[in-house]
Amino acid sequence: MWNIRIDYEVLSNQILPPEISIYLNGKIPFVEARSIPLVQYWEYETTAFPKNRYGDETVPNQRITSDTISYVLKNPNGIDKFPLWFNISSPKVTLTVFVNSGKIAIKKLALERPARLIQFKEVAKKVGGKFSTNEKRVITLQAEKPYRKSEASINAVSVRSPEVVPYTTYNLLLNTFGGTNWSRPGQTVTYQFPVPQSGYYKIALKYLQNAKPNFTSYRTVYIDGRVVYSDLLEVPFEYTPNWRIYTLKSSDKTSDVVVYLSEGKHTISLEVNASVYVDVLYKLKSIIDYINKLALQVKYISGGSLDKNVEWEIKEYFPDIEKRFKSLINELEIIKKRVADANGNTWCAEYVSLNTAQMFLKRLAKNVNKIPNKLEMLVGSTGSVLSELSNAYNGLQEMPLTIDEIYIYTGNSIDGVVKPSFLKVFVEGLKRFVHSFKPERNLASAKDFDNKSVVLKVWVNRPRQYVDVLQQLIDSDFTRKTGIYVDVSIMRDEGKLILANAAKKSPDIALGISNWIPFEMGIRGAAYDLRRFPDFISFSRNFYPGSLLPYLYENHCFGLPETLDFYVLFYRKDIVDYLKIPLPKTWDDVKLVLPELQRNGLNFYIPLSGTSAFKAWMTTAPFIMQYHGKLFTDDGLRTAIDNPSTLKALKEMTELFTMYGMPAQVANFFESFRKGEIPLGVSNLNTYIQLSIAAPELRGLWSIAPSPGVEYNGVVERWQTGSAQAVAILNDTKYPVEAWEFVKWWLSKETQMNLVNRIVSTYGTEFLIIPSNRYAIDGIPLKTEHLKVVKEQFNWLQEVPKMPASYILEREISNIWNKVVLEGKPLKVAVDDGVIIVNKEFARKLEEFGYYKDGKPVKPFKIYTLQDVLNWYSQDLNTGNSKR
């Protein structure tokens, strides 16, 4: 058996690490070798943390290190104790490395025999008294200033406590490292330090683990890139509500571990390690897979029927099910003991989940014939065997830890570490409490901008984390380049824009607002017409044409898209393969797949199945666009939903439920997808993030494809909406030119890519956003194959054009669906009723804006189309203006 070591340099600048495949003699030796992520290291551009205008420290810019990395290939699941072993018996072998994603320069490939790790006590016996010394030396490392780290999202964090170093009362200092972001197996942080004199040193960490009560987190400790003793493979950090100093100890806890360090520079690395549970996790994954497969087979037999009056002889289909359940119960007993031993208690949440799952299994085992009627107890979203096992499986891989300082020292104690008194801690807390009553600092005071010629007021409808990053980017880039100062404030309610405009106190720019707001404000004279800027058309070519439609009115444009959302087909690879069903490309394909799904008690999801009674444009418009339907008459004054093409679309989106049995309401698609009830469905970025973060048990079992559509002449048209948030310049601004410069900077490719990198690297994938600039899409940290799908789907992005009474049309199409699907009303009757209501409201509302007079139309209303935007682009190119 051999390990493979690869020396390489990372050439790409992406958040996700490079990924490779390994082939031996032209074949992938085992499934894990198909997709192996390499490590890439990040470093802060400066260790002098920058401060914002309030004196709080902020996470500095980060960059990928250019050093050559020497890495032994590991299992991508991150939980194995040792590197991957390759069975190479032939004296000659062809080793092929295929780079799946990213760019690397391979410097060296080597085969190595797995090294044998020795225990510290073996060395202690040989060395004897050489470990002891009378001279005391302490090397103190501040944890918040690492030499490098394996992910951009694990960072220095602020802890407001006089127990940590450094500390100040009124400002936020980045004074510790880790926390809940440093909790996933494989995440590594490295510190470099000088050793003034060769000798034997002990290692201690000042740490806090209060994020997971009664749970022990584990780390692997490397010295100069290698594990010195087997005792350092799984170093335990027990739960503690208070800061604790822990000296690394031998496996039997009888002595402190001592390592020899020569004079000069050295490194110490701490890697999140869940290998103490490796056998437990593999066994849990096996049990989860079995339960999922069993539930699928039971649904196939029962046809998904939940009729409690039906009696089943389940043992006829599964003769060994009682024996199997008894075995599962016994296996969970062993797993519970392992978890209790690793934590030293039976109170952690993971143990409780295992105990609950075992209890449910015992109930089901009493009468296995009742399983078809008690599937919710087996695989329900919450309070089931599957959900509890999944909670335990996920939780056992989460190892949070916060560290303040690292001590490399000689002797039996650490000099210079002072614990603050209870009185000191109390007084500091009281001072911070009093200070908290000062005005919110997200609203900059006027003196911050004294003597500044131009100050743009920007209101942002986003969380504070997003606004903090925005302010950092503005201060470090936009203001430095342009000399234009920007006052950023959090807008907690979009409605304040309307009130501020009425009070003549509106900002210059609004960010993160809903995409209907710029139009509504623009037609009332409250939003600035961006087409007044000579370079607007050329700049607008940075966006997907269909994303501009909500902002257009009478040759004006009142806003631009800021972020996007995507709607793609999510599918469970394991279930699709088991049922041998093809991925649907069209709605006709979906209708062919549905019977096979439903025979197995499964189904298909589209956003119309959401629990909200109101079906917004993103749920209904895709069908109308795909079937070439019309929403408005040519003059824009009446609705055209009774048009034959539109009727065909409405018929399709209702018959999927009334004739083909799609579920009319799905409480939570993510949970239904997760437990295999709905293995295919169209959903968005939010589902993608949830599956990426909150469903590790499905890792490798799901993927995405373009959403279904309608085929015309061999081309499947997959039109979907996709605008998320928007940006607008307010009409009362005193600085329209400067505001436009800001908008162009903010929506530029470089700034948008920088924003995504900053957001994800600072706060994690759960804060991922999709930039609206089409040329920044390549910078999104998605898997290569997933990014390809998203980009393909964005080519079919088209929003619904706005008009003053769009709201009534959106509502009535929603009502049509509800009447037909939920009330059983004939489609044509529901449409005719809707047409009357819509046209009446159109006339009333359009009269307000001069398109009707005394109930009669006086001029047409221009409804913009995708072709109109494309014509703008072509005209701009014809004039020779192609500036981006």
C-alpha cells in the first residue's frame, strides 16, 4: 500500500480549492480517487488589522499563498485518520493526474510508504530526564494572526472579554481565532514562530469551547508539517464555558507531551479532526442509506398509501426485516457508547439524537407490519429515525473551537499569563452595557464627513455583515480612487424609501431593494432615469438582457439588477439511478417521469407547490414565457392571458397538478428532497446553499441540471425569472454624476467578484450571493459542473416587464391557479373572470398616469420585450460604443 504525495503551486485565484482525479494505469482505482480536493492556503495581506471609521478592527484582505505545497492525498470526506492508500503491486505503473477544477503547477509526484507513528511514551522511555530543564522560556503566539490557513472563511473573530488578549472596552478587536466557522474536518490553521534556543518544549493552548455543550472537539497537531507522535492525531478539547489553558498530553493523560525544536523558525498547525468518530460515521452513513433504501422500497410496495386501515404483511417482502432492525438497534447501542466515551458524558445533543433514533426503531420493531403506516416515524422531516440519525451524523462532524493564545514553553508552568479577577470582568461588562445605549453606529455622524466636498448617502437593505464588507470595499477602493465619500446606512425596511422621499430626506442611492421598487418610484418621479447618462447602454451590456425588463418605462430605465437568483433542476443521483429514470429536459419528459415516481410513493416539485397561497411571478411566468404566451395586448392597455398561447401555458401549469398528481403544497422542498420523498424538483440558490451546508449525508448524492422547458425546432427553451435585488439612484440626489460613478463601480465585474470573495471568505458559503454582472459569474465559488449548469440557465433569464397595474395581473394569475387546482374550477371560466378583473384595474390605474381618460384609452402603454433590449445593444455597437 502506498500514499501519493504531490508538490504543487496553486495558480488560480478561486475560493474553492483545486480538485483532481487520480488514475492508475488508465483507471480510477476507487471512488474516492475520482474527486480529491487539494489544499490551498490563504494568508492575510497584513497582520496589522485595518480599522473602520468607528475604530473597530476588520478582517483584512486575503490572498492565496504562492508557496509550493507538499500534500499527501486524503479522503475528500475529511474524517479518515490516515491518508488515502493506493494498492500498487506492479514494479511499473502509469500515474495520471487529471485536474477537474482550478489551475495548479505540479512540481513533483511521489509514492510513499505509510509512516508508522510512535507514541510519546516510547520516546519518553528512551530520552528519560533530558526533557526537564531549569530554564524557563515561553513563546506566545496570538491566535488571531495565523501564518496561513486552509480556507478563507476561517478567520480571526472578536470576543468582548477582558480574559482574552488583546482587549479594549469600547471597540471590537479581532483577538481570537476560529469559533463555529472553524469546525469542519480538514480545516487547518498554521502559525510560524522562532525558537531562540534548541531544546524540548511543551505546547499549550488557551481555548474556549462553549458552542456545543457537553461536546469534545478534536484537533490534529502538526509540527513543521508532520505529526510527531500518535498522541497528537486526536487531541481532545473538552467543553468549557470559560477560557481554559490546556497543555497537550499523552494519549493516556499521564504526562505532558514534549517535542524537540531546534533553533530557528518552525510551524505548528491545528487541523479539525473527526477521525475519533470515523467508524461511527461510516456506520451511521450505512444505516442512513439502508433506511432511505428501505423507505423507497416500502413506498414502492405501498404506492405511497398512508391508509391506516390497510394491513400489510411486510415480512413477505422483507423476510429478514425483524433481524435487521434488531441488528440496527444493537449497532446504535455500540455507537452510543463510542460517542459517550469520546465526550465523557451522555448529555451531548448527538448522543440524545442517537438515543431517540434507537427508541423509534424499537417501537417500529415491535410490529414491523405497521411500518408502511408509520413511515413518518422512520423517515419524516423531524422527529424520525432518519432525521435523528442525520442530526447525529452532521453534529459529530462539527468541531468548533476558539483559541486566544498558543504557548510553546519549557518548565512546568507558563509565566506571564494573568487571569482577570471577577470584579474586573464585572466592571468591564457594566461599562459595555452603559456604552450600548449610545446611538447606533451604523448611522454615521455628520462630523465623520466634515469638509468633504461630495458625500453620497447610500441606504442598503441587507444584513449588517454585508454592509460591513460594503463599507470596507468603499473605503479601500472607491473613495481612494475617486475621492468621493460614501455614507452607508442599513435600511431595515424598504418602505422607508417612500417615506423618506415624501419627506425630502431620501438617500442618493438605494441598494439591495426589491426589483419592483425602482419602477414604482420611477413612474412617480422619485427614481433617476439612468438612460440620461451617455454611457448607460454600453454599461448595461454587462447584464443579462432579460434582467433589465422590470426597470424600463417609456424609454427610461430606473434601476439595474444587483444580484441574481437561479432556478435549476435538483435531483438525487442515488434515487434517479435506482429507479433508472432519465433526467427530464421538457415538461413532456416530466409527465413521463411522474408515473414512475408516484408508483414508488415519490413526486416532483416546482415552485408552484410552495405553501404560500399567492403564486408570485417566479412561479407562474416561466410557463407563460416558455409557451410564448402573452401577458399584455399590443397596446399594453389590457391583459392577453386569454390568448391561445397563454391559455396553453396556464393549462400546462394547472394540469401538472390536477391530472398528473404533482403535490399542490410542499411544506419544505429541502427536507422532502433530503429524505428522498421528492427526489427531483426545480428550486433556487437557497436550496443549493442548504444542501451544500446542512446535508453532509447527501454529499455526492445530488446534483443540478438546467430546468425543464418547452422544445421548439430542436431547442429547449428554459425561460426562468432570476432577478433578486436591485439598485436605484433617487431623483432628489444632488450628485447624479457621482452616484452613477458609484453604481458603475459597485456593479463592475471586479467589484462584484471581490464582494463575493469577501462575503464568502469572511462569513462562509451560507452568505453566498450571485452577482448580476454576467462577467462576474465565473467568480462564484461553485463546483465546476454546477457553475456550468448555472451559466447555461442564466442564458434563459427573463423577467416580467412592469406596468403600473402589474400587481393585479400577478395576483389574478395566482388566483386562476388556486381556483383550478384547489377549487376544481374550469380553466376557461377562471381565466375569463380574471380578465374582467384585470382589465378593470388596468383602466383605473392607467388613467392615473394619463393612458386613459374618462374610462377610454388615449395612448398606448409600451410593454418592453427582450428584443427591445437586444436592439439597444446592437444600436450601441453600431455607434462604435462598446465600453464595459
